[in-house]
Amino acid sequence: MTLWRRVFAERKGLVLPLLIALAINIGVLALGVFPLQASVAGDENRARAVKMELAEAQRLERLANDTRASQVRADQDLKQFYSDVLPGSHAEARDLLYGQLRTITRQTALTFYTGKFELEPVEASTLTRPRTDVTLTGDYSNIRRFLYDLETAEEFFIVESVKLAPSNVRGAGSLEIVLSISTYYVGARR
């Protein structure tokens, strides 16, 4: 008789309950613990995924808040530009274009020959664009100084085109410059 049979035969009352308890433990382990362990691992994976989604959502929220703050700042800057930099009316824009141009022309010893004034509405905007084409004559250094003074003026000018050619009007060494200059002002909403 083998040792295990002999122990089982002599201690049947003790071994049988231990074998039943062992079988029940294996059953509980197989039917309860392993599935719960898999469930917990799945829950942990889902929790990690949710944390990653939360972090991405928080990043997108910060980005949206930054974008909104930038848009508010840009709107404020644009309103300030409209009120502080651009002329307030058609008359101010006309005076700016002609008055300031004539002042700079006199200061730089150029001769003002012709000027043409046009108004162009800006599509889908409250802005109107007054534009003027002017012809001036003078020597090269005065033309350079005029352009510098115009570009560095506090008023809002846009020099759209510059054409430079020898002048037939004032004599040798004189140049003629044809400028297309514009500005904007806030007009009535279309």
C-alpha cells in the first residue's frame, strides 16, 4: 500500500474535509477570483483611458480659453485701432489725405501738381477706403525725405504704389513721382 492510501485510510475523517475545502477553494478561485481579477484589470485600463481623455479635454479647454482670450484682446485692439488711429469720418479722411500730404509736400520742398480722390467701400465691412493719386515733382533727396516723412507719420496712410520718372516740368535733374495713397475710416454699416 502506498503512503498516500495509508494516510487517507487512517485519517479519512480529517483528509476528506480538507480535500473538500481544497476543491471549494479551487472552485471559488476559478469561478470568482479570476473573473474578478480580469474585471479589475479591465476597469484599471478603462480608468487609464478616462484619465487620458480627461487630460486631453483639459488641454482642449485651456486651448479654447486661450483662443477666446486672444479673440477678446484682438477685438479690443481692433476697436482701439478704429477709434484712435483711423480717421472718424469722410471729412477727416479727406483732410488727412490732402491736408497732411500738402503739409509734408511743403516741408520737403516738392511741388504738388495733381490729385484725384476716390471713395471705395470695403466689402462686408463698415470701413470705407478713401484713395488719392497725387503727382509731385522735385529732386531725388526731397522725394526720399517726403516718402520717409509719409511712412513715419503718426496718421494712418497706406502707400499703395510709387512711380518715379524724370520730370518734363521743372528742368534738368527734376523727378516726377506719382503716388497712390489710401487710408480707411469707419462709415455706415452696409
